[in-house]
Amino acid sequence: MLYIIFYFQVHQPYRIRDFSVFEVGGSNNYFDEQLNRYIINKVAEKCYLPINSLFKELIESSEGRFKVSYSITGTFLEQVKNYRPEVLESFLELAKTGAVEFINETYYHSLASIFDIEEFLEQVEEHFEFIKNEFGFLPTTFRNTELIYFDKLSDFLLNFPHLKTILIEGADHILKGDLPLYPRLSYNHAHLLLLKHYKLSDDIAFRFSNRGWEDYPLTAEKYVQWIKNLRLVEREGKNLYLNLFMDYETFGEHQWKETGIFDFIRKVIELILEEEDLAFLWPSEVRQTLNYTPKVLFVPNPTSWADTERDLSAWLSNPLQWNAMKTCFDFLKRAKQKGKWDLVSPLKRLTTSDHFYYMCIKYFQDGDVHKYFSPYPSPEHAYRYYINILTDIEEKLEEG
Amino acid sequence: MKILMLTWEYPPFIIGGLGMACYGLFKALSELGLIIYMILPTKEKVFFEIDSPFSADYPAAKTWDKKQLTPLPLKFYHFHYLEPEGGYLTIKEGLVRENISYPKREPQFLPTPQEVLKRIDFILSQENSLLAKVRLYTQNVLEITKNLDFNLIHAHDWLTYPAGLFLKNIKRVPLVTHIHATEFDRALGYGHPLIHEIEYLGLNYAEKVIAVSNYTAEIIKEHYFIPEEKITVIHNAFTAFTEKPFKVKKFKEPVVLFLGRLTPQKGPKIFLEIAKKVLEREGRVRFLIAGTGEMERELMLEAASLGIGTHILFTGFLTRKEVEAALSMSDIVVMPSVSEPFGIVALEAMYFGCALIVSKQSGVSEVIESAYKVDFWDVDKMVEIIIDLLQNPDKIEKLQAESKEEVKKFSWKERAERVLQIYQEFLS
């Protein structure tokens, strides 16, 4: 049997304002409400609302044989509640079908796992409670920000015994030639690891509308044939798990409606439903269907799903990013020690990985994806605004 | 008396100190009753008329037939500095190759020789985007001035010298070239040979040269062989829009400010070095780097790699109003320029009551008393001074009060009177 596991990342950061050094000591109005409201509404219309309704329809028509899983961040849902409540409604509608699994992650989509373990555990706990309250769901699957994973992370998560499964990137350098279709065990045997099939995931997420790609245009028939071909590698009857992980914004935002992405995904799902030895599955169901003992996977250094390097370099490769992130976590610790809760809240929002992504200069010259996603004219601007905000917070930390 | 002013900058279109110097000088000249026609590097074929302090603040754009343009946003050429190219060709070599003889040194009006004009024409037809803009500007000037009468041409910095040299022949009026900065200052070394050549020709074939400091006068005497009797040194003054300067306490910690373009000439890397050393000994200071420029990323990366969080801040581009806000929240201003023809920032800092450290390699250090003057390379000395000032509140307050008092003696009015004297020498 070949199982197909869809997991979609649903996230929006609180983008910061062009906070100038002259504003230090003023209000703590750090976030660009207008811009954030605009983006939430734009993406809601282009992506969240249409794709949610499409998936709901497919779940209902297939009587629950089509299944999906979502990881929805706290910063996303807070903003949606404020700026476009009907998006939350549509996720609740999806949840009601019973065909949706919700995944646990850090509430703020942060890199706390790298900098501050206490804060990391706090944010995971916060998110767990949040999913429980919003959707009445108790997650048993975990995914770390940007699929960042390393052996120690599995140890940290022992604090949450209900978490059994972790989603990670099927990076070549950790698989060393093995296929991502076989789930693995964490180095301490505590968690089941599901590996993203980056080729087939990125065919949809990145390459779908690329006219320079040799397989353009990608049809649903062709794609499903690729999926079916995957079964050829297995001759001992072991179940295979195809993990298709991507940003939810792929549908309608990164790949515009005009590219035919909605028709494509509908057709793909319908074709898969017709096949007898293909089935959709939740990440949490892998344990029950596994008909062999998985091999252990060692990941000593952090991997992620970002850029070609699949490491931390998208957020932590230059001094701007290091200084900004280190300072933010320092101040967060100080604010907690001093009990300055009015500062803890903005600081937590500032731990979101996107802020550091905008400061990346790795490819900025080539005007690639980092630039596409950044609301600022340059990484220097992103750094300047961020540090100015931290300065303001520092001044307020020292009061009293 | 009508003067044609050729300049590349005028507020609000400011890149460096040139714009503010022109503004201060033109305004003061208009108060003395002069009529100024100003031509800027606009894409539209217009000149600006300044005949009163009010019109200095809001110059009216007019077309060649003196019709006033309805207010419209003027498009300025984007300005950037030329990178030094290839090897350094001395001016002499360049001239010898082109068979240009050295100019005779005569005090009164002398037309620009034909071979010099030919040479300039040749230089401006080089494939280079900046030189092409200068060419365009030169053509613009010649066209706009067709129906314009004036007694004298006053050209500011090399970008406008070609226009001045051509125009003086057509109009048969004297040319005064004003040197605010040389290519030696900007490039910190050999610089671009063609720019050197334009500076050389512009200064030599003008009737009179005004230098903004003795420091600059020495450079043009030594490198461009300008005879001493032809040069008059008139130091800059300053203009501040805040009438009553005040101090704002923005941070709990004292603030040390760098204000200027982020280019090697202004020494921002030296400032960073100072910041690093001061912060190693005295953690409670904030260093503010104000301005933009090609070194911004390099400086930011270096500052961030020191890992001192929020103690080195960058402001990015500042409007004039923000410049004054930055000055009013600073306790100490450091101007570590490697080569600074004048440095108006120093006077502005004094006006806002900041303790001041300037490099000896600056024109402003010739005319001020209440400031520390240090060689730009002497980082340790500047570090000592800053720490000493931070630890002795009395000392810093005294210095701040003194500089605030001293700067009162600088006025554009007095400078304008001296410029007027020069005009009168020719026109009487």
C-alpha cells in the first residue's frame, strides 16, 4: 500500500513597522497593522477561503477518504480572528468533517529550539493549549518551525509524552541514499519521523508554474503516474508513505489561480481516490499501519526545509540575523525575570522566524525567493527596524 | 548684479554638504541684493531665480524664456560617484598627450582656449554614465542661458566646471570656480583621472578660485598647480532650521553620533572601531550611525558581528528635520573624516550643544576652538577622550556650553560679503 500524507503549513507573521530610531521611548506600537491586515485579507481571498472550500467538498464527496493535516500557528490565527474571522470559520468547518488532523508546533513559529529551550517548551505548550481550545483537538504529531530537526529536539519533546510523531525534511544529506518513503525512528527511539518527499512536494509548491521546467505543464495524470511509479521500489510488501508537505499558501498565493493549481490539485486527489492501492492518511495514523520496524535515523546537525542548503542558513547565516535573534531571546529572558509581561508579548512575536528571513543576504543580489517574501526594500531595512524596536524594548526593560 | 550659479545640489536634493553650503551662501547673497540664476541637473530645461531670502527657500523654476513653470516635481539625475579606473594618469601626462599648454596666469578675464574646450568635449564623450550626465547638464546650461544676461558665472564643484568653461567664452563673462571637495578627498587616493583633469582645467581656467578651507587650498596648489594669488579661502558657515536648539533625552544612556555619508572618506569604519573599543570598557553608551551610503551593509555586518545587541544603531537615510533631531539627542559627535574639505556637520553639532571630536584632516578644524582635534587614524586617543568625557559630566557640559557659544560667530552673511568682494573686483 502507498499512503499519501498531506500536511499544510498555515502561517503569517506579525510584520514589523518601519520603526525609526527617533520613535524610541514612544508607544510600543511595533507591528504594521495596516500591512498585516491587508496581507491577511488578500491571502484569505486568493488562498485560504477557496482552498478550504475545495478541500471540504472533496472530503465530503469522498466520505472522508480524502484526509489532510494542518499546522496552524498562533500568530496566524490571532490575526485571522482580528482581520478576517470567516477564515477561522472555514477551518472550523473543515475540522467538523472529522477528516482533519491538527499538528502541534511553536505558537510563534520561532527558532526557540535553537536558542532557548525553556522558551521553546513554553511555546509548544502554548500552541498545544491553543489548538485544543480552538479546534477541540489533541495533537499527537509535532512539526518544528520550518521542519527544523536535530537529534536533541526529540529529547526536548520527551517533555510532552503525548507527542509520538515528528514531521521532518527528507534531506539528502541525512537520508544518505535511503528513500523518504519509509518512516524512521528518532535516535533515542522515542518518536516516529515522517520524511518530506521534497521532489514531489516541490513539484507542486515551487515548480508547478515554472515554464522553464522540463516537465511543464504538469498535469494531474502525469503527477499521479509519478506517484504510482514510487511503488515499484518496494518488493517485500512494506507499506510506503509519501509525505507531501508544503505551505498552504501554495494554492492561490505562490501559485496563482490562473496557473490552474486549483483544478490540478482537485484532479490529483480525485485520481488518487480512484486507485485501489493508494490511500490518504494522517501523520498520526502511520504508527497503526506500519507493517515493519523502522530504521533509526541520526541527525546530529539541524536540518530544515528551506533553500537548497536545507539547514538554518535562511535565518542564521549572517551577523545581522545572529545579533538580532540572540538579542531578542536575551531580552525575552530578562523581561520574564523582571515580570514585565507587557514586553514579553511583543518579544514573543518578535521570535517569529520570518523577521530573520527578511535579513538574509545570502541570495538577495539575485532577487530570489527571500526578496519575494520580504515586505522591506532590503535586508538592511529589516535589520534596522528590528533593532530599533529591540532598543525601545530595552529602554522599557530598564525602567523601574 | 546678476550671478549665474551652477551647482549639482540644492535642498531638498541633497547628497552631501554641497547642497547646504549653496543654500546658505545663495540666501545670504540674495539678502545683499544680488539676483541669482541657478541651474541644477534637472531633466527639464529650467533655471531657478533667487532674488530674496524667501525665493532661496522656495526657488521658482523658469524656462529659458523666463516663463515660470507651474509647480511640478523636478526630476534630478541620479548621482553617484565614479570608481577610480585603471592606473593613475597624471594630469601633466594627459595634457602633454593632447598637446594642451599650461594656462597663462593672468588676473582678468581670459577666454578658455579652444584646445581646452576640445579636450573637455573629448572627456565628456567617454562612455561613462556620470560623464554623460555632466555632458547633458552642460548642454542644458548652454541652451537655457541663451536669452539670459548675467555678470558672472560661479560654478560649484567639478560637475559644473565644463559648463562654466564653455559658457564664459560665449557670454564673455568671468568664471569663478568654487571647490567644495576634490577628487582626492572623495576617492581617498588616486581617484578618477578624467575627474582630476576636469578639476584641473576648471580651476586653472577660471578667473578666480574659492576654496572652502586652507586644507583644500593646499591640495589644489600642490596637485593642480593653482597659483596662490588666484585662490581665496572662504570657510563655510551653517544653517539650522531649529531656531532654539534643545537637548532631548531619548535614551537612558549617553549617545555618541556619527553623521555623514557612509563612504570611506567620512571614516565610518573608524567610528565603528572607536565604538567597539569604548564599549569594551564602558558598556553604557549608545553609538548612532546616521546616514546612508555604499558602506552601509559592510558596517552593519561588522557592527552586528561584535554581538553587542542594540548598542550600535543605524538610522538609514535622514531628512533635514531628522538630521537636526539626531543632533539634538546626541551628547558627543565624532567626525573622523579621512579627508574633509570642510565639514559643516561639525558646526551644526556645536549649534546643538554637542561635545565635538573632529579629525585634523578637515577644513573645519582650522576655524574652531572648542573641539578636540585628533588625527583620523588615532583611534585610541579618540577612545580616551570619549571615556574621559563620559566619566566627567562637568567637563562635557563645559565643552558643550563653549561650543554652543563659539558657533554663534559663524554666519553666512559674513561669508557672502566676502564672496561679493570677489565679484566686485571683476565687475568694477
